[in-house]
Amino acid sequence: MPTYFERYLAGEYEQVWDELMARGAAVREEPVYADALAVAREAMRRARYNVELLISRLKALGFIFRYAPLKDWSPLKQATAIDIARLDKLEEDIGPIPLTLRTWYEMISEVCLLGTLPDSEWPPAFDIEALAITNSDFSSYGEEFRFNRIPGGPIDSIRAAGITIRDDDLINAGDEVGLSEIIAPDQGADGRFWCQEYNFAPTFVGYLRVCFAWGGFPGFSQLSDNIHPTKILKELTQGLLPI
């Protein structure tokens, strides 16, 4: 019988994730754990490939990244040994975080595609919400991991925390604090957003899929077809790897 990893490589992307999520905390039990971890690492490897390809294509188009003027800023930052140590400390303090979130931060500490493309059919200014996954502990935008305790929240535990991955400082003005938090501890395969109503997808992998389906700019999914820069989006999405 093929493993989850073998099935994932064969193209059963959604089926594999659905089955791993259905296992809940049992995904941490062997022999499933090693298999699930291999799937998560492959998914995040593909995500990193997509992000790097999108950044290259955006630069070639003349895209203006919003935070480019900041010293030492880059649209993608790689995790360091210090970052990995902080991840270990995070799990020591509050318990396991979802496999996808752990493997994401092992490969990429931060990505932010906010910006605009002048002299094109792109909407003016910085109007479109972009792929923006941050970790304040990995960046220069604020404090360390924001453990926002949620009394009476989805996990009624003193050790429950909301890990902000889409920092409000890096996305459109008007977003409410906490709408882009993933609850921890969570022993599952993929992280779930706390307030699903206001996110593009209920899970972390789901959010990434929406982002890549729209060339790194999930905000276009909320606009009418006549506003989409169709030609540019087709160029951006060509050849992106499914996750």
C-alpha cells in the first residue's frame, strides 16, 4: 500500500491533506508521523519554490515592493539557526504547533509580496492583499512571537495561544487584530485559522493554495473579473507547483 508521501508525489494533493487532517492528533503517532512530516516538508519545499519564482517574475515585470526602501529588507527571508532554536522554545513553552507551520518556518521565516505594478492593468497603489506570512520574532516589524491568550476561545486552556502569521502591520489597513492567527498547541497536520470567516481559507495549506492560484495575490479572488490583470496573472501562475 503506498504511503501518504508516495501518494502526494503522485498528485493526490488534496486527498492526502484531507486524510492527514482527519487523523487529528493521531498524525503524531508512528509510523504515520514520519510519513506526514515528509508530506509537510515536500509541500513547504514546493511553496518555497513558488514564492521564489513569483518574486523573480515580479522583479522582471518591474513590481514595486512596498517595503523595498527599508534597510536590509527582502520579500523572502530564510530561517536561521537562531530562528529554529526559537521554534524549539515555542513548542517547549506551549506545546506542538501544526506540522505545516513548523516546516514552513524551518524553510522560510518570512515572505511579503505587498506592492504594486505601475503602468499596467494592476489596480492602483497598494490595494491588493498579497501573500504575506510573517513571524514577528523573525522580522524587524515588532515583538517576538505574539502569544495572544484567548480566554474561552476555541481551545480553553491556559497554554492556548494565537500565532499571528499574517501581521496586521504588513497587510491592508482595516484588518482586525487576531483575524490571521493559528491556534496552538495543535498536534494536527495543518494549522487552522482562528477566525475562519475573515480568511481566504480555513487552513494554512488552503491559504497558500489560494495565494498561488492568484499569482501570490489572494486579494484578486475577491474582485470582479473585469478588474483582474488577466495577462499578468497568467504569466505569474504558469508552472507553479501544486501543494
